[in-house]
Amino acid sequence: MILPSLALFCVGLCVGLRDWITDESLPRPSISVWPSWVVPTHSKVTLQCSAPIKNVNFIFKKNNSTIQCLESSDTIETVTELHLTDLQNSDAGEYTCEYYRRQSPNKRSPPSDVLLLLVTGYLAKPSLQGHHRGNVTAGENMTLQCQKPSHVIESYMFVLLKKGTPTSIQLQNPVGEEPGFPLRSVTVSDTGNYSCVYYQKRAPFLASVPSDHFEIWVTDETESAKRTETLGTTEIILIVTFTSLFLLAAFLLIYKYTCCGAARNRATKCSHSSKNPEVVTDASTAIMSCSPALDEGSQESRAEELHGVMYAELNARALSEGPSNQMQQPLETCVYSTLKM
């Protein structure tokens, strides 16, 4: 029961004291809203008032009429929040906040800047058009036009909104029926989805349904050129590297087969001109080391040459003395000779 009593007491102060004076020596507070000051029906927002000094109480006003007094705690808090839920058009309007010190309740601070709260959905939907849709190059100028329905003839204010941004991009009081919102020298940060709303200039601040989104995608050609240049340098390095490796491999192959050809020529010459079997053997060894296929072929040719070879053991003494003496003589060293058939 203590907190409700304090709240009622604070409200009583707000309503009962009519002789408050503005103390210009006090710094002005600031007011903000989340998530946006243009919201659809049945949504909710949070108004926040911040004072630059400690131990103060806050006052919220709508259209210059007090709607809420909030007493701060005994701590060092200098911020208070006002929560508005299930918003209707009756909640739309101009909000401000003030504060006063507890020891001087009759002196209040200057009001904050005006915060306009709009609740959309009460007027026909406009259309948002532009000469660019989709990709736009950074540095270009473009204009978005918000057009209200043709049957709406009353003068309205127009606002350009960007999705994800709590504040408006631009406000305009148009002379014609199609107000233009210029975007000068767009940058990558201008990328996003845009919409527009028109609303009444005075209470009850009826606002239209937001237009369909108009998407803009800003590309920076300078950054793209840098990425392309970097990519081109990388490709050149890869091409040079692979080309060098290819040439090195080709050189090694040519060198290998050149050595093998020279070794074969030396082997052929040695086999015809030299009578020293060691020379021929060395040449054959050289050929075997260069070409395994040649070595296998030479082995097959040697195997073919061995077919049809007959071995004979000749003992001249046994032939002259006869069979009886042959058995008595010890075996002598035999000499083999090959006879080709």
C-alpha cells in the first residue's frame, strides 16, 4: 500500500499545484521512445525521460496536459520510463517531460523537446515510388515520392521511414500531391526498406496505413573495384606459380628421356666395337638404369636365345682307350662349349 500511496500523492501534487514556476537554471531533460514514434494500432511503446541531475521526480505531459507523475527512488536514478500498451489513435499526440527537485516542488525544469507519437492505420494507404529500385550506385542522387490516394484532398504531413530505424528519415509539408524525399549522395548505409506515412498536422493526429516497402540496395563501386583488383592479383600469382611448376616438370621429363637416349646409343656402340665383355656389361647396366622396359625386353631376348642349346661333354682319352679304361680313370675337369642349333 505504500507505493500506491506515494503514486497518489505524486499525482495530487501534479494536479493540485497550479502555481509552479519554471526554473530556467535547471537543465532541460530529454525524452525518447522505443521502438519507434510511428507504430501500428494495438502495439506498445516505452517513453523515457532522462534528467541531468539526481534525486528528482518526473512529469509526463501529452499535448501540454499532465498525464503522469513518477517519483524517483532514493537512489541515484536519473531516468524514468512510461509504458503505453494497446495503443489506439487516442494515444497519438505530442509528448514532453519535466522534472523537479524534492526540496523545491514548486520549481520545475524547462520542458523537453516535443516527441510526436503516431498510431497508424486510420487513413488510406499511400504509395511510395522512385526512379531507382533495387541496386543503386554509391554517390548517386535519388528521390522517393509518397503519393496519397486521389480522393484525399486535405493537406497532410508526410514522413519517410526506414525499417529498423526508430526516428524518421525525413518530414515534409508538401505543396503538391506528390512530395519528394531527396536522398543525396547515397552510401552503403542507405541500404534498406523504406515506407511512407501521411498524417494530420493537428490533433487528433490521424495517420495513414504505411505504404508498401520500397527496397534500395546501395553498392560501392570503389570497394568492388578494390575487391576485383585484389582478386586479379591473386589469380595472376596462381597462374605464374602453376606455369612455373609445369615448365619445371616438362624440363625434368625432357632431361630424363634425353639421358636415356644417350645411354642407349652408348650401349649399342660398345656392344659392336668393344671385345671386352665388361664394357658391354657396363653399357647394359646403364640401359637398365634408364629404362626398365628395355631391360625386360633384353631379358626376354636372352631367354629366347637359350632355347635349343645343347651341352656335350667330350673326353678324348676315354674315346681312345675304350670302355674298360674309362671306368678306372678319375674324372677330370670338364670343358663346356655351346653349340647353337
